[in-house]
Amino acid sequence: MLITAAFLAVLIGLSHSVLGERYILIRLFRRGDLPVLFGSDWFTRRTLRFAWHLTTAAWWGMAGLLLAVSDGGPDLRGTVLAAIALIFLVSALLAAGFTRFRHFAWPIFLAISLMAAFSI
């Protein structure tokens, strides 16, 4: 049952990113009334895009956790911490990449990732 749940989490994440990009974000970005931050709406657009896809990354991380607990192996703590470290590393990369390091969340995500990784 947990393997099926993990598969569904991956599927919903993929659907969320593809359909959201195609039917929500693109249409939203065509509007001319997005808030201006740091001198233009570029930062607003990039922040909205990374935040949207961050949800997918988190769901995929949860799918990994579902798989990890489905077999209940002996080193479950290490597996869960590795998954958390990976989720927050991807979050940091998305935040930094989409906003060219302008969004302040990326160093916090990276710190969480490193703390989880070094606690394995």
C-alpha cells in the first residue's frame, strides 16, 4: 500500500508541475499587474515559479520517505535523514537557481540539508 502511495505522490507531483506550468503560471505571467520587487516583476515571476515547483520536490521527497518506511529496514533513521537532506538540498537549489540567489530562503534550506546530512 505504501509503494502505491509513493507512486501516486510522484505522479501528482509531476502532474502539478506540468499542468501548473502550462495552465496557471504561464497565464498568470501574461498579466501586466504582478507586484514589482527589486525594480521589476522578474523576481516575482521567478519566486512564484520556484515556489510552485518546490511543492513537487517536497511531494517527491515524501514519496521517498513512503518507500523508506514501506520496508522498515534496520537503518530507518539514516534513510529518513538522507531523504530530508535531499529534499532540502533540492529546495535550496531551486530557490537559488530560479531567483539567481536573490531569495533569502536558499541558505536556510541549505543549512537544514547540511544539518540533516551530518546527523546521519
